[in-house]
Amino acid sequence: MARTVDSAHRDRLVDAAAHDLLEHGLPGATLDRLAAAAGTSARMLVHHFGSRRALIDAALDRARSWEMHHARAALPPGQDFIEVLAGAWDWFGSDEAHRFFRLFGQVAAVGRLGEEEQPSVPRSQLTTEWLNIFADGFAACGCRPAIARRLATSLLAQVRGLLLDLDATGDRSRVERAYRDYVALLATSPHLPKVGTSHRRVR
């Protein structure tokens, strides 16, 4: 007779592992560490997931779904998307967003280094999901799809670069100012349809 899996309990274990990865990172994420975070034993984790790799994959998927949920909430598409971007640093620069940035930066690094145990989240997905969020916003404020994608690519490069800078230097005021300057410059782009004068109110 097939073993019945307690789905609710398994979900709680995945949540605990995801929180641990966000707090402490991917390096050193042993079964013992994840078991301690979940209040269980390594043996029970193997019982539920089969392997450490399967547990980490499930936890990364869960953490990624949380990140995308928060990102969509912070960056709703609409005609006022430039104004939305102007205020979005409140989330990009938050401790919560930093934990996601750090964890998935580690996932991307593992992929670049060609480690044997590749995470289940492909490196390409780490980019395409963000491109989709940004492109949806630009499209909602009137950009054609190809232009929306181009602007989304530029914005993603800026945000990632500034977050790397912030992580390395801790110079929050300088990095935040640079972000706001970039959004102000973006608002003057000839590729952005102007709705009244709303796009000018980003400084």
C-alpha cells in the first residue's frame, strides 16, 4: 500500500527550509541545519523528501514564489508605472528583498561555477521572471511589446548593479540616489508615451 504523505506537514517543512535559506544562505545548508530550522531530524527530512537536493529544490521554489509575489505587489502594472518605479526602492532596498537577492545570487553563482548539484531554479528563469514583471509595467503605461522588453532589460541591469553595489559597500543613501536619478532619466525616454505630465513627477 502506498505511503500517505502528510501534505500540510510537508508544506511546513518546505516553509521552514525556505526561511532558513533566506536567512542563512545556500552555502552550508546541510540536512542537519535544515532539520534544526524545521524542528525535526535529518532522517525525517529524508523520509519526506528523499534527499537533501529534493528538499532544497522545493525550498528554493517556495522562496522564489514568495519573492515574485512581493515583487508583483510592489510593482503593479499601470499607466503610472514610472511613478511606481520611483517608489519601488522602498522594497528593492529593504532587508526582505535583500534576503531574496542574496539567496538567488548564490543560486546563479552555483550555476555559473558548474557545480554538480545544480539548483532546480534555472539561471535563465532568474532573469526572465523579472523581465516579465518590468515589461508588463512598461506595456501597461503604453509601450509597444518590443520597447517594453528593451526598457525592462535596461531597468533590470540597473537594479541588479545597484543592489550589488549596496551589498558590497552598504552606502545606502548614494545607491538610492543613483536609483532615483536613473528613474528620473528613464521618465524622459522618447520611447515612453507621455500621459499628461505625470511621468515628470519622479524626482
